[in-house]
Amino acid sequence: MTHSIIKLLEKRISANLFDPAHELPVADIEALVRVTTRAPTAYNLQNWRFIAVRSAKAKARLRAIAYGQKKVSDAAVTFILCGRLPDAETLPERLRPSVEAGFMPPAMAQSWQEGARAQYADAQTARDEAVRSATFAAATLIHAAEAQGLSSSAMVGFDAAALRQDFALPADEIPVMLVAVGRAADGNWPQKPRRPVSEVLDIL
């Protein structure tokens, strides 16, 4: 029997048309983000931030930055997914629950912090990690929305510099992706055909 998660993945679409009358309560937005934070991050850094653009005024600002894409304002909420540059100094707090639960030795937590500090001393490596974390989060958000009967659309078409300025992002945050979430309107395409596995898989 096919697992429900597999069925969800096989039917998911990237929606371009959303019902503009549909709204998501704050509690539902919070629930989506709570599930999204189950996505993996290196060292359990959890180096991301989610900006839920929900009001008409904020949507209008974001739509202008996203080259006028209508789905930004028609979706119930459009998330700005930001990756944060890894900061090893945050790790003691992030790892403390695991240490206190008894399954992570304190020495391991300390070694992780030292490893992160060394690994992300290189600026490009740190930036890559921020983008990677936000991308994992975006995928998880998309599937969490689908599981709640909602549709979504991931977007990279936006002016990153303008977004940074207009939404006052701090220097350590990188705007990686927008994800529109809401109720799909009529007229969306079905899931587009995928390349056969034989073209994309090598087994060594």
C-alpha cells in the first residue's frame, strides 16, 4: 500500500492561480511553520527565519518586489524564507535540549560547536549553508501545506536587494525564496510530467 506521503508528493502541483478570498488564520500559519522547522539543518543550527506576508499592504509591497507576480497577493500568505549565516555561538542553546534529554553527550555538543566555528569561517561556505537551510525549509513548507489541503508555489523571481531593504533584513540574513500558500483557484495545470528515473539515476 502506497504511503500517504508518497501519494501527496505524486499529486502536488505548483499553483499559479490562488483564490484571493481565502484567508489563513494566524494559528494555521504558526502550525505550518512549526512543522516546517522539522526540516534538517547542519549541526541543528536552525538558521532560518520565516516572514509571513499576510496583510494586503504588505502583499502589495512584496508583489512589487516580485516583479508583479499576482500570486503573491492572491495567495492567503506568501512566506519570505531567509537563511541566516551560521553562527556557532548559537549552538549551546540549540543543542542544550538534546544534552539535557541524555542522548547527546556534552562533549559532543562542544565538538559540534568547534566544528561549526571552523567550517563556517569561510564566507562562501557560510552563505551556502544559509541557502541550503532555507531551501530544505521551503521544501518542507510546501509539503506541509499540501498535507493541510493547501496549494503552494515556490518563487525565486524577486529583487533580493529591494526585498532586503524594504523588509529591513539584517546583514546576516539571505532572502532565498518566496513560497505562496493558499487555496488553489480553478485553472491550474496538473503536475507536469517528470523525466524518467533512468535519465536521472546512477546506481554505482
